[in-house]
Amino acid sequence: MERASLFERLKSGLEEAIAYERGEVALKTTEISLPVPPKLYTSKEIKQLREQMNLSQSTFARLLMVSTKTVQSWEQGVRSPMHSSLRLIQFIENPDLLSEWAKR
């Protein structure tokens, strides 16, 4: 089967767009369930979690791929973890969460 010319493909695409705008056709959509954003941890919660795991600040920092100074600033309330770090902390706090999401 021969592929349609560029002109024919463009024309067909434009005709479909016009038909959609007129309400003559509906687009197919797919809905997926995304995980909710990670919770925001307080400086106290971060320190408690680290201490519960019996980890030093430097070891906890290496686990999260951040600097020790970063962990110190989180625990002092000077800075807050960014989204990727929050998600990792969430998985450290609740390791079963990852397998729950994988089942979806």
C-alpha cells in the first residue's frame, strides 16, 4: 500500500481539525491515574525519619543523592526538599507505596 502524499496527509489532518472544531467528531482520550504529589515534610519529620532509620545526616544525604549541607538545612527549617527529594523521602517512609503504584 502506497503512503499518501504530504499534501494529502496535511489536507486530511486539516479536514479532521475543522470537523472537530465544528463538533462533528470527538477526539479519543485516555485517562490515566497519576500519583498524588508527595506530602510536604516538616523539618521535624525529616529529622525523626532519619533518626528512626538510625542514619547520620551524611548517610541520609547519600541515600537521597543530596549534600549533607542540604539535609542539615532541611532539618533546621532553612530550606525545604524539592519534589524529587520529597518523593524519595516518601518512599523511604513507606516502601510499600512503590509496589502499590506499580499495580495500577
